[in-house]
Amino acid sequence: MNSQARRLRYTRRDLLSSVLGAGALACVGCDSLSSKWSGALPFSGSMLSPNREIGHRLRIPVAERFPSKSDDIRRHASCIIVGGGVAGLSAGYELLKSGIDDFLILELESSPGGTSKSTQYNSDSFDSLRAPWGAHYLPLPGTHNEPLRSFLEDSGVLDQNGEPAEQMLCRDPEERVWANGQWQYGLLPLSDATSQDISQIERFQKEMSAYAQQTDATGKPWFVLPTSQASDDPECLSLDQLSMTQWMQSREFNSPRLLWLVDHSCRDDYGLRAEQTSAWAGIFYFASRLLNPSSSAESAPVLTWPEGNGFLIDQLAQRVGNRIEKNQAVLSIRLNEDGVHTLHSFDTQTQKQVNFTADSVILAVPQFIASQLLPDSLGEIKKKRIEAARSFQYGSWLVANVVLKDRPKETQPAMCWDNVRYQSDSLGYVNAGHQTGRDHGGTVLTWYQALTTDDAAITRTELLNLTWQEAAEVVCSDLEVMHADIRNQIETLDLMVWGHAMIQPIVGSRSNPMWARASESIGNIHFAASDLSGVALFEEAFDHGRRAAQAVAQSKVRRKST
């Protein structure tokens, strides 16, 4: 083997073993590392990812982004929304509420939803079952978040009294953890916890309750969803200059169980380890979701569906209707002399260029895309937006949907909705069949892994180079720790590689002035994406989409008045 091959093999081996878990050593290197790697896996599957080839075209000059000149197809709308994720769909939903129905949503993929999309499986072992490809739950919003609660009421999730429909609440038992060779209900293994563990956990909960009640001089809360309602008090933002690990150390929290819980939570919501996560974001995870911080440390109830947040995507898409144009890759925007914008799009199905014109544009895409789409005529403004976008860091995820012919053999406690392994590098799995009441037979497990290395770019490249068999072996190796017989129960194992899955709230990101400027409109170009908040949550994307749509409605009123 030449030195170049050895270097590449080491890089991939390092990724699989250190990032995805020690069990992945079975995937590369000498066959003697594991007998499992001696032959093909006893099931099939596919390796999926968003259309990254089109996205990479944004790195080259505008004139070279289209493969060839084609028919000059033109379409016009009052507003065009680029991106059909949560932010783009919620912008469309808000436009309709504002009385604006002349808009289009241009979505790159063949279906809307972004990281909240879902898929459907049919099996001889169970009736049709949908499963998530990413985001899979929503904490019950507080009464202060009236716009989101109104949407949930409109969708039948909440009744007219604002109470959640029973079938929308996560069914008991909600979660369990694998520790010391057995399952325990709850997210923390407490059967052998010490008095010090219990004491620190209780003290941590009290501190989170205190933070949840903290307000600034004007009455604004420090930690609240959406973050547009949160305070920018200097004392609060000072937490952004520490990592969550440093904050834990400053408070003398050293219980292994508590430290694992905090680290697991940071990986779960942010794709970061606790030592990489801003202390502001780490505290925000706990404090912003407390149901009633003045009386208890109980978290808000969880709303979920077999397809995860794909349910909410469907609700938004149904309301937007046929205004979604799929397979449209917007590659450049030009501002005309009359103030109208021309969006040059590439139809990935027909392989033709389509030109859209609009009075207003909402860029509901991540900032590294939005900044590159800005008209070249903006000159220095565009350069500054591109520079600002470079301060945004995005994490990579590997997600697997594991279709089972039957449940693994196990004793009580039985499979829950959320199933995690204590001290695992993975985040465990959710059971798509849980909300249907199916406690026996086949189901779909959605397994999650956030890649938390310090060099996100290199990790992303290596992840995208993994073969299906390598990644599938990683998933199996992790699941087999908890379910020794699961390999023989797998019917299909599909994988999704999210290269830029979510924005990461690293230390200093919340107080970075470039982030605040990135959400400011440029003329009639508006911005809406969860990365503008620094936390990739449904609540944030919904809020940004709503804000951008309101800006479009206001500008339309101004134009009419003049």
C-alpha cells in the first residue's frame, strides 16, 4: 500500500472509530479486526443526502453556474421564497394570513421540509409507517409564543382551549437509558447513583429554574423560545464567552451522570460536545423549556408523531398548496433597474434554466447559501454578508432508518419512544411505531449520530465519502450493544448524510455582532432561517419565516401608499 492510500485509510479509520464509535473499527482496515466484516450484510438499504452538487455551484462565478443556455422560461410572483424548509413554509403560511397569495416557494429537493422531512415504509411485518429523517419532536410552546400556538391550533394539535390533543403528546413510557447491561426508565441511570449524584442533579435543576425566571430591567426573560423575545442583557451574554463545560466547572458540578446528561443534551440539540458549546446555549437548552419554572423543574410536554416533525411540515405544505415549485435550484439573483428581482433557477428534472421575477424575495436558506445568492450589484454589501456567513459553523449528522421485521428480544422495561445508551457516542434511536400504539412486531427505528469533531469541514468531507456498508456497520455495531440479536431482525437500513445539518452555537456565537446583522433586510430581500438564531429549532425557523413574511407585507403596504 502506498503512503497516500495509508493516509486516506487512516483518516477514514479515525473518523469511524473516534467520531462514530469504536464499533466502526469493523468497517475499515484489516479484516481480522472483526469477523462481522468478512461478508455482505444480511439486509439492503440506500445512502441518501441532500443535493450537494448544486450547492457547490455557488462557489464558482455566477456566469459559470449554469451548465448551458436554454429556453428563456419566465414566471412572475409578488414574492418568491427560496427554500422549502420550516422557515420557507412558515413564511408562506404567514403571507397567506397577511392576505398575500401571489407567491412561490422554490425548493431544491423533490420534497419540502429540509431536516424535518420524513419518509414512508411499507413492510410485510407492519402496515405503512412513516419515520423522520431528522427533527422528531416539539416541546409544547409556552403561552407567550402565540403565533406558534395559533398554528398548532390550526393544525389540530391544540384544541380551542390551548390544550394539546392526547394523541399528539408523547405516549408513555417516553424514554429509557441503557446502562450497566440493562434498561432503566428515564434519561439518567439512577439505580446506582450516589448521594452526591442526586444532590448535584437537584442543585442543577434549581439553577436552571432560576435562570428560567431571570429577566432584565425591562422585564425581558434571559432564556425563552423564540430567542427574538429573549434579552440581550450584558450579564446574560457574558455566558456566551464560556463553554458549557467551563460553566459546569465554575459551579463545581462534577457528577459523571450529570456531566453526561449535559453533554448528551448539547449533542442532541446542537451537534456539539459540552466543551464546544456556548454556556448560553447550554443553559438555554434546559431553561427555555421548563413548564413552570417558579414551581418545578419539569420540562414542557413533548409533542411528537411517527414521522416526527414531518407532520408539521405536512400541515404547512397543505396550507401553502401548489405554490411550492420543487427541484428548483436558485443559482443567482439580479436586481433590475425597475426594482424587480430576477431569480435564475435551474430545474434539476428538466435540466433547463427558469427565470422567475418578483417584487420581494425571502431567502429561507442557510447564510452560506443566502450570501452567495445576493446580486453582484450590491458590491461591498454582498462581500460583508459573505464574510459574516463565514462565522457561522454547521455540524454534520448521520441518520439511519432501520426497518425491523420484529422487535429485539428484551426484558422490561419495554421499548420506549426515545432509547439512549449511557456514555455512547451516538444519540440512540426513536421508535416510529411508538405513537401508533404498536408495542410488538415490526417497526422503524430512527438512529442519530452527531459528528462533533473540532474540524467540521474535514469531518464533513470524510462523512460524505463513507460507503453504505461502512456506515451501516457503524449503526449495527452501536445498536448491538443494546440488542445483541438485532442484526437478524433488520429488513432494510437506509442512511441519510446531512453535511450541513444545523447551525452550531459555539462559544461567542450568540454575542457575535455579525450574526445580528445577517438577519437585516437588504432592500426587498429578506432573510429567514434558524441559523440566524444560532440554534436549529423548529420554533426559531418558524419565527424567522413569520418575521420575513411580515416585512414583505409591510413593504407591499408602503409601495401601495406611494
